[in-house]
Amino acid sequence: MRLDDDLKYFESQEFKDILAKYEGAKKEGSPIYMDADELTDVAEYYAMVQNDEELAGEAIDLALQLHPDAVDPLIFQARQYMLQGDTEAARQACDSIPDQQHREVYFMRAELMVRDGKGDEARAYLLNCSEEITEDLDYFLYDSAYIFIDYHDNANARAFAEELERIAPNWFKAWELMADICLAEEKNKEALCYIEKMLDKDPFYLAAWNWRTEAYCGMVDYTKAYESTEYALAVDPQNERALELKAWVLMRQENPEKAHKLYEQLRQMNPESEMHCLYDSYCLFDLQRFDESLQLIKKAEKLAGGVSQEQAAIYEHHAHILSEQSQVEEALNYIDLAEEANEVGRGAGQVSAAVVSVFAVLRAGDGRVACEAVHQQLPVRDVYRRALS
């Protein structure tokens, strides 16, 4: 949700004015004098939204030229080194900041610890730092928690969320934070307690309706999940996340026809999303429209470019379609690709690939032998070979 905060800021009029001032002066060739934090915001916009490292670098270079000791551009520079894998350069950049008691320096040092696998040490460090914070302790705890959430370390994030809840029990952002952690930990009933508080405070808060849907999906209560999507879409009929969740719920309710219509709408809204293609392909498969399903999964592969977090799922579903069409050897190749994607962290793991393999061998060989092979935890390709032997 911290990323959502950043993105909301980039959509604000305040930031739009800053960006227009910067880009206007640059276009006219006029001298640019702006505050360090404004230029850092511009750099973050280029890096996060436009994915343009060159433009981000130009903005941050200007910030450092005008304000060589300013914290924000130096932290941005340190973080870029870190994201490029050069943690030593990141530490050196952090060390060069004159104000070592600045909270962004604390956060940078903690994040470097987390990336080094020292999450508990980072938690202890930030909790110790929090004792020195005299202003905006609530925001310090909130931002500290999201350092760990960004790395899926919910146990350490919870330490800060619980302390935040203790000192600011009625703060909206504290409820958001606890809901975020609870959903990640699949503690859906606990998450709902915080979500309902948010909706009582602001019944038009779209994000909370979407989180409510996620919580009820986790509880396998698809009736209430569907109800939540209807409320979300009443707030914003074109909200992409609400439409995604509604389509997902319809799939779980075994209504692929309606889900397919929503995924068609989503693919028009976001034609570059491999996920919309993947899930629409699932719908078409369930509708036994196999040729169309195959075309969409091929499109998903092209859009994914081999680097999607759901890369394994894309390959597995491709194998599933091919097995339905009795193209066993080609299906085998896609299972191999799925296993490779799993190994590099772009999939859910070996079990998913093994399950897909059963579908294929049931079409092409002895299903009983295939299932026995899976229970023996044989490699996926061996499952196929045994079934076809």
C-alpha cells in the first residue's frame, strides 16, 4: 500500500505542477532551479511510472548539482545502487550523507540489512531508532513496516504494525497496515476486522472493498466476495482491480462465460497485461474453446517476455491445452519450461507443474500410472514417460 501512496501522489495536482515546471524549463532550455525533494520526486516518477532510468538519472544529477548534501537525492542514488545489486556502493552512498540521523538513512540501512538476509537485525535496528524519533513516530513505524512487507517478511512487519496500533489505535493508516499484513498471512477474519473499520469510516473507500473481496475469497465465501465486488464497482465501474476480482470470483463460482466477458473488457483496458490473457485463456479452456484458449496463452507468453511472476503458470496452462489436443511431446517441452521458471522464482513451485502433468497423461497414457508417479514425487518429465511407456 505504500507504493499506492506514491502512485496517488504522482496523480495529484501538486506533483503535476512540479513535473510541468521541470519539463517546461527543460524543453525551453531555461535554467532549472528546484528544491531537492521536488527533483527527487521527478526522478522517482520517471523510474517508477515511466520506467525510464535515463530521465530519472538526469533529474537526480541536477538535484545533486544544486543540492550536493541533500538527503533525498542521495538516498535515491543509494537505492538505485542497491536495486542494481551493488550493495557496497549503496552503503558508501548512505555513509556520505551528512545527516546520519535522518529517518531515510535509517530506512536505507535497514533495507540493506533485509536484502542481506538480516531481517531480525533490521527490525531490532529500526525499533532502536524509533526510540529517538520525537516527531511523526506513527509515520516512522508505518514506513518501517513496509520495508519488511516489500520483502514478504510479515513477521517482522507485524512488530511495527502492532506498536503503531498501540500508539495510534484509531489511525486509518494503522488499520490499512494491519489489514495488509493479515491478508498476506491469510488471517482473513482478522483482516476483515480492520477492513470493516475502514468502511465504517469511509464507505466509499474503494481499496477497502477490494481488500474485503480478497478476504472473503480467502475464506472461500464467494457469495460475500461477489457482493464486495459489486460495492467496489458501484464506487468506480472502471476500476481494474475490482473487475479482476469480480472475474476471479465468477471463475470460482464456475461461471466461465461471465468471467470471460469481464476478461475481454480487462484486455481492452490493459492490452499489455499477460495476466488478463492467462486468466481469459483459463475461461476459454473451461468453455472448451480450446483453439481460442491456445491463441490467448500464446499472446500471454509474448507479453510476459519470459520474466512474468506467473511465467510458470503460463507455461503450465499452455501444456494443459496441448495435452487436451493430444500434442504430448510439445506439452512436455512446456512442462520443462514451467519447471525452469519455478526454479528461478517465477512460479508457484513443483506441485503445480506435477498437477498439470496429470492432465496431460490422462489424455495420452495411463492415468493410474501417472498418479502413482506423482505420489512418488518423480520429476514431471518422468511422470509423462512412465505413463507413455
